[in-house]
Amino acid sequence: MHADPFDRYRAGNSAVHRADARVKLLFALAFALSNLLLPDGAWIAFGLSLGLVVVATLLADLEPLYALKRSLIALPFALAAVAVVFTVPGQPLAGWQVGPWLLQPTDAGAVRFASIVTRSLLSVMGVVLLGATTPFPDIAHALRHLRVPASFVAVLAFGYRYLFVLTDEALRLMRARDARRARPHGSPAGPSPIWHASVAGHMAGQLFVRSLDRAERVHQAMVARGYTGHLPTLRRHQVRRVECLAFLLVLALLAALQASARMAGP
């Protein structure tokens, strides 16, 4: 049994897949920054940003709603900003009486909250599209080419890699637990909640101890093979002229989007 729940790369041979990872990473960062800088209520600009993601998704030979579906994972985190509905000054809307408190939303607060949710989803869609068209090792090497500190990239790369290892280890522990809680056929009673809690505690401790032990063995093996803190690669990273032109074109579109959103107003 092997778990692969974190890798969202979708192999393909589209122009987006073949583009250099550095260019795609800068695309995603510029797109997220553009969404964060858009004013509240700039719905036309938000719609145009969504259109850019859809176009990029189609160019990557993915289904049009792929990035949107994957971005919904950010919705619970965006809902943490729901308090702005009641705290931003504006025209009062219909309120709710909750015990001795009156929850009074405002129109400006509702627009602020909807804008926050929209920004979050759009930014995550850009990151989802990056992960779907770029293998994670290429993203790590792109970070190094962009002068991100080597220690940060190494921690990020090893953390991502060993999420899979720890997940497999947890699955083995769960399989061992299931093998030890068998009961005779027809027996109405299973293990008690106290037993489950005790086993869960022991599993967490075992996973922690095994993680430390494996980390030490992996580090010793890497040092023995000449690891110096850098992650070598056999792939040649080269930015083509057409990719530079495409990046400049997207930057111009995002700048025009910012200017039009501020001139039009909410």
C-alpha cells in the first residue's frame, strides 16, 4: 500500500508543461500579487483574472474547471475573514438577533468579504495550475535559480518528499492496528473508545520515533554520497525567448488590469 495524496502534477506535453519552471513560478507570483492589489468590489477585474486562469488551463490541456475545483480547498480559510462583514463601516443591512447581541452586517463589509474570498480563490487557482503543470523538483530548482536561500529550498524539498514517506509509515501503523483488533464473527462488541484512544497515542509516539530514526539514517546516507546542501539535477533549465515575451505580455495585461480597476472604481 502506497499513499500519494500530495502530488498534483498532471503529466502532459502542452506548451505550459514545456515552459521553464522559473517563468511559470514568476507567472504565479505576479498573478497572486495582482489579485491582492485589486480594490474591493472590482468584479470586472476579478472576472478578467479568472479568464486568464481559464485560458492558461486550456493551454495546459486540462479541463476548464480543474483549477477552480482544486482551489476550493482554500474556502474554509477564507471564511475566517467573515468578521469583516460586521466590522467594516457602511450602510446597514438586515441583521440577526443572537441572544443579547445584534449582528448587523453592512454593504461595505459584505463587499470586502466577497472580495477577500475571490482574491483567495483566484490566487490559489494560479498556484494549483503551477503545481499541475510543473513537477515539484523543477519548482525547487527554479527557486534556487531565483536566488532563494539554499537552506530554505532544501527544507522545503525534503519536507515535501518525506510527507509521502510519513504517510506510508502511518498507513503501516494503521494496518497493524486493524490486524490487532479483530474479533470473532458475530461478536457485537468491538474495542472500547479507551482502547482506541490508547492505540492512537501509541501510534503517534511510534510515528515520531520512527521519523527521527529514519531522518538520521537518511542524513548519514546522503552525507556518505557527497551531499553538500545542494540538490543536483540532470535536467537542463533554459528560458526561451518566446517565454520571456509571454511573461512580459502577461505583466502588461496585469498592469492594465490594475489601472482599469482603479479608474473604474468598485
